[in-house]
Amino acid sequence: MTDCLFCKIINGEIPSQKVYEDDKIYAFNDIDPQAPVHFLVIPKEHISSALELSDANAGIVAHIFATVAKLAREMGFADGGYRVVNNCGADGGQTVGHLHFHVLAGRNIGWPPG
Ligand code: 5GP
Ligand code: ZN
């Protein structure tokens, strides 16, 4: 999608610090990190939010979680633990309209959310 911030990050129009990439997904550091490790994982296909997931396209979510587990081991935060967050819609706190999962690690993240 031409005016989508994260689509522009995927195609390199907007620079980002890459954490991981394959043919289906892209992961990059959040510009405003909330933990020592804070990156975002996004599908290369434009999906506007978790609300747009269905059986037809939800396989990408399994791929994202499996990749995050692999990255946790490779990047050294598997033992400490981590949190994967998806914000959906206005009340969910979503500010960018391209499906993304936050990966937070490196400190105790705390619960419940604010
Ligand atoms: P949301 O609030 O939609 O769940 O998360 C959007 C996230 O995208 C925020 O954590 C915000 O810091 C991050 N973000 C917004 N614009 C940019 C950008 O241009 N580059 C990067 N790397 N992250 C961004
Ligand atoms: Zn997009």
C-alpha cells in the first residue's frame, strides 16, 4: 500500500534497523523502544490490523511466532523471557495501520498493561 508507513519501511523508502527478514516477514527495531529489546515483526503483505485476519491469511501469525522463538534463542533473550504484543484498533492502542507484533525483552515487562 503506497501511503502505509510500514510498507515504506519494507520497501526501503523509509530506513529502519533490520533485525530479520525472509520472503514473508520483516523485523526491525522500534524507533521508540520501551525495553532493552524492542522490535516489531510485520508481514510483507499489507494487512491493516489483526481484525483483518481470517483462516485465509492467518498462517503468517504462526510463522511470526515461530520466527520470534528462533530469534529469542539467537539474540539471547530466550532464557529471560519475552512478550509479544499486538495492538488492534483505537482502544487497543494501534497507531500504525499495518499488522505488527511488538517483541519486548531484557527487563521484567510487568502486568497488567496501563
Ligand atoms: P502501535 O502503537 O501501532 O502498536 O505501534 C506502532 C509502533 O511503531 C510504535 O511503537 C512506534 O514507536 C513505532 N514506529 C512508528 N513510526 C516508526 C518508524 O518510522 N520507524 C520505526 N522503526 N518504528 C516506528
Ligand atoms: Zn502496509
